[in-house]
Amino acid sequence: KFTIMNAGGGFMYVGAMHDSFPHALEVSKMGYNAFALIYRPNYAYDDLAQAIAYIYDHAEELEVDTEGYSLWGGSAGARMAATLGNGDAMDYFGRPDIPQAAAVIMQYTGYSSVSRKDVATYACVGANDGIASWRMMQSRLQTLSDYGIATEFHVYDGLSHGFGLGTGT
């Protein structure tokens, strides 16, 4: 199995050192293949679509199982994961042959768009996040749940935006 980690950075920079790299390391310790995407901020969605396509096209060489992959992200990276996790996303990027992700794992984002074609979603946020409202995240996941899509949601007291793995919190 594989996952692609997408760091936050407000589409201004890529915060991989404190966001996606630590997550990728922890997931790889559990026996999964984890890729940390260093995307171009102005082309983040295109770069994630290209990364999915590259991994899918080179699955044998990379020794990954393309069935049931997941997309992870924090902040802006969570927007990327949720957008590309939608059922129509790879069609839009010209690759209808690539199956939809099995799950989206997202942290601290204000992303509110929902669709019946979204996938199972785990989301977490800090109660003191001044950028991503936990109420907005909760509302999005409740709507997904109302659509019959599996969700899990957590709000962590005392945490603000960008807590990553939560080390030292």
C-alpha cells in the first residue's frame, strides 16, 4: 500500500520538514510506502495528480500496491488531498484509468467543499487553531457522514495550527 503526504504552507511554500516528512517516516515504520510530495505552490494540484499518476504507472518498479492508496495533508496539503481524493479528480487530470483514493487523512484545514464522490475521511484539528476552524472541519465531516461516507474527527484542546505529529504538545 502507499500514501502521498502533502505539506501545508498556504500555497506559498512547502512545509515538508515539519509536516509531510515526519508523517511519511512514521507511516513507513508501520510497513507502508509513504511518499512526501514537494510540489510547486502555484501548481500544487497538478503536481499531486502527476505524482499519483507516476506512482500508479511505475507501481511494479516502485514495488507498491496501487489498490487502496491514501492521500494525506496538513493545511493547504489537506486541501490538495481532499480535492484529489474526490471521485472525479483523476478524470479531470486526464487519467480516468487511475482509481480513486481509498481514504483522505487531513489535518487543520478550512477546506469545506463536499461531494457524494468524496472518500472515507479522517480529520483532526487543534481547538486553538486561528486559521482552520474546528467547527468548519466538523461540519464538513458531518455532511460526508450524512452522505454515508465513513469519517472520523478529532479536536485537540490547546493545540493551534500546524501541530504535525503532535510531538511535544
